Amino acid sequence: MIQVTKDSIIGDILQIDGQTAHFFLEIGMHCLGCPASRGETLEQACLVHGVDADEMLRKINTHLEKSTA
């Protein structure tokens, strides 16, 4: 199973599972097509958007667990 961390790059997360995009859209990150945003780490994106990175990790990893089960 793939495990996302705070250091995971957003573009890599989206490539693993495009359905994770909705988690980023929920926090107001609407520029997912922008090369700069896709190169940020999960932790950087959460910091910029005022979101708890641990909570975001939990949501994404739970989603990935369910989609690979």
C-alpha cells in the first residue's frame, strides 16, 4: 500500500490517485493544474491554506487504503 506523508509532493499524490484532488479542492487549493502548486509538499500546501496537515494526511491515507482494498 502507498503511504502519503507530509513530505509527499502534491503532483505525486494526484498521480497515484486523481480522486485525491477533491481533498485539495476542499481546502481551497483550486490551482491544481499550476506547476508550482503540484510541486509543493502536502505540508507546505496545508500551511499556506491554514489546514491541519495531520488531518489531511489521515483523510488521504484513509481514502487510499479504501481504494486499494
